[in-house]
Amino acid sequence: KDGFGDVGMNSFNHYAYGAVEEWMYRYMAGIESLTPGFGKLLLQPRIDTRSGDELPAGQERIKWVKCSFDSVKGMIESNWSFDGGKFVYECTVPDTETVLMLPMLADKLKLNGNPTDFNSYEIKDNCAVIHLTQGKYVFTEE
């Protein structure tokens, strides 16, 4: 016994696990509250674009992320993948002011099945700045 009865110190509710989870939500999926209570939301997915030379031996690029968070404002989803080699980004936005910083990985996209291009958006840090209202959005590379 270690002074903690038969339980010991084998807790999976440790800060280190939460730190990894927070990194996955904030950086891989790009879900970030800009004000308390998700009064303003930033979606800024970070796509793994590393080349084979940049990857540690035996590792592959991250090819997809699927993430959801049930916030006080409602469900937030941020999913991205390379479907058949083409980039797909899907998001669900609750009723809150939302800015999407979508990486410019292609010249032309479809938004919910309709052709669009980056010329209609402000460009910042090689991302299209897109203001979203409540709803579900699917961006697909043409």
C-alpha cells in the first residue's frame, strides 16, 4: 500500500491529460472562445501540411480531425480531412458571433455544394476570414 488505500496514484483525471485535450481542441480542430462564455468564437483549424522530410521517422501526417464541443451557446463542431486527396472542412456553429480562419489550401472551394473562391473573402495569414452565422457549413476543395 502506498498510503492511499488500494487505489494508489493511478488517476486518469490528471492535468497532463487535460492539457493534451485542450491542445487538440484549440490547435488541431481550432475551436477557441475569444470572450467568456463563447460570446465570440474563433474557428482556426491547423492543417498538417508537413512534408515527408519534416516528419519524424516512422510517422505520417495527420490526415483528419473530428471534434465537437457542447458549449453554453450550443454544439460547436470542427472537422477536417483529406477525402480522396481533396481538402474538406465541416463546421457547426451555434448562435454566437463566429469567425472562421480557413487555410487556403486550394484556389477554388465549394461551400455547401455551391462554387465559391477566396476572392470574395478578406485574406489574413494565408487564411480566408469568413464570418459565419448559426448553421452547418461544408467547404470542399474543387
